[in-house]
Amino acid sequence: MISLPSALLRLALASLLFVSSAGIAAKKKPSKAPRPAAKTLAVAAPVATLAGAAAYQKASASKAGPEQALSGVLEAIEANKLDLAIQRVEALLAAHPNFRLAHLIRGDLLTARARPLETFGNVPKTVPREKVEDLRTEALLRLRAFRDRPNGERVPRYILQMHSEQKHALVVDSRRSRLYVFENVGGRPHFVADYYVTLGKNGVEKTREGDQKTPIGVYHVTANLPRQKLTDFYGAGAFPINYPNAWDKSLGRNGHGIWLHGTPSDTYSRPPRASDGCIVLANADLEAVGRSVQIGLTPVIIADSIDWTDAAALDADRKGLADTFEAWRAAWEKRDSDRYLSHYAPRFSSGDQNLAEWSAHKRTVNASKEWIKVGVSRVAMLQDPREKFVVVSFDQDYRSNNLSNVMRKRQYWVKTDGRWRILYEGGA
């Protein structure tokens, strides 16, 4: 009998129970109670000794991805099948040989054959403890995300509507170090895949250059930088986003160079908090995400913790704003300045104009028109995770008796006193 109590088993239990560890709080409770774990582990009889089994597990580990493979390792530990756990972690390493977390778990499993483990990451004292803690935190985050993946009933509250040309949206949950990919199905988000990510060393809510934080907000991909144009540090490539956006600039936030990018060739993944503010994925994951990215179109919504809801609630939110948006358009087209301006919030701004200046200008312009026609199309509605306003982007086709203009426009709508009003308006 070989006992494997202490930290490695507790790691498995913490993942199953979504228990907070290393300062990471689990916000949601599991929908199903986990099965009880064994208190001690014994060396199991050799499992899957046929040569073909190892090759099959290697292929399975490569296809399934690291979270599913790690979960399989811990399931084997829970079932007192240490040999199977070792076999599975070796298959994982065969598929991802530079995956440091898997190396650490393999070392613990081999050590457990000789003596009980005292702690997770039973490495020499010469190895910095913070590196081991980084790997432990990565393990918890990966396994927690794998055990609590979104289903068809849960959607992020932020994607109210995508327009027809936006094929996908990316949503980042900073507390879970997770990036979720959603497909546009009739304007509504449909979960496709999710990936572990590394974020800023100092957390989120970037405000200034060099603070090593990842911004919170609604952004979009602005470019595709291929591997050939970058150093090895950025791995498979990079996708810059438009930080700082118009809202960030209005608040005096600065900085630049926030990218989604890969990892160096000798590194599978980085610790959860290790970048200078960028969103970092394993190279294979970046390549997978990259197939969903459209330059200038794909939204990237970065949240502290994703606010999940159901499709019915999301549709109700969307309809309420869509009805008000249409009322704004109709009032403008009718040259009803009072009703049109009633849709603007007291804190409204556009460029260097406040609400009073904007109102005076619009009243003068509307009074000079004999007729106005306003068409809108390709409407997208995305909620800012922190400020709670909704970014509404659309193509505007404005025509009047003396002017015609087509432009891409962006508005920020905020709900105050039960009413949607415009906080900001400008070109997109």
C-alpha cells in the first residue's frame, strides 16, 4: 500500500468542489455534488498494458486538450489507480512535452511510489516556491474551468446582439483565467470553446502605461501580426486590440500594445498572472482562436468575472434597448428635436461637446431641414462588464434635402432611472 494523502489529493478535491485556493475565489457553486474521494491511495494493478493503449492515450490526450487530460489524471488518483494516473500524465506529456504543470504532477506521482508526499510540487528546496504555487494555481484554474464549462442554457450578459458579419465574439473571465469563444447564431451567442489564458502580473483594470494590468471593457481586434514579423516571445502570432477605446480615453486612461498572443517555443503555457497586460494563450490555442478572428469585427470583452444569464433574460434586455434605439432613430427622422434629445443622458459628451452644446447644435441643424431619412443596419450591442453601459455600433445612412452621409457610428447607452439614454456618440 502506498499512501498519497496531503496536497495532491487536496488539489483534486479543491478542483471538484470549486474551493477557493491561492487567493482565487470561485464565484459559482457546482450544480452537482462531487462524489466522495478516497482517503488513501494504493498502487493499483497495472492497467492497459498493451502497447496500443499507450499510443491510444497519447492521441486522446492530444485531441482532448490539457484540461480533460489533467482531469483524467486526477480521476485515476481518486480511484486509487496510481499506475493509470502515471500512464495518463505521461501521455499528456507526450502530446505536450513542454507543459510544466504536467511535469510537476508526474514528479509527484513518481515520488509517491517511494514515500508519502508532504506537499503539492514535491520539488527540491532550491526551486523557488512561487514557481510551484504558480503551477498549483494554474492547475486549479484549468480543472475548475473544465468541470464547470458553459452549457447551452448559460450565456454571458454582455453579448446582447451581434450583427450578421460578426462570426464570433471572445469573452475573457479574468478570475478564471479563461477565454470563451461564442459563435453568432442569428445574432445570439452560442458557446463554441474555451481556453486557459495568462493575464497581467498586477491583475486587471488597466489605467496607465506600464502598470502591468489587463484592461476591463469592450474592445475589438485591430490587426493580425503573424509569427514571422515577431520575436519568439510572442509565439504563434498576435492580435492587437483597440485599448484604449473612446471610453478609456475619456477617463484619462493610457497605455498601448494590449495583444492576444502566444508563448515562446520552449513554453507550453505561462502562470495565470505573468504578462505585462496582454492576454496570452498556448500557441495551439492561439491558432485555434485565430481561426475565429475577423480583423476590425471580432469583439473582445474582458470582464473581472463573467455575469452569466439565460437566453430569455438576454432577449428581454436586448428588446428593451432595441425598442429605445428605434424610438431615437424615428424621432430624429421626424425632426422632433425634443423627443430626439430626450434620449441623451445629462452626462452625455461627444468630442468636446457636452449635452447643452450638442442640443443647441442639433436643434439648429434639424430646424434647417425640410426632410430627414435615417437608416440603420449591421447593429451590434455589447455591454461593458464594469460600467454596465451598452456599446451600440451600427451603419448610419443619413439623408436630407441638402446632405447625404453614410458612416459607421458608435453610441454608449446607459440605463438611468429605468430608462435607456445615450452617454456618448461618435464615429466608430
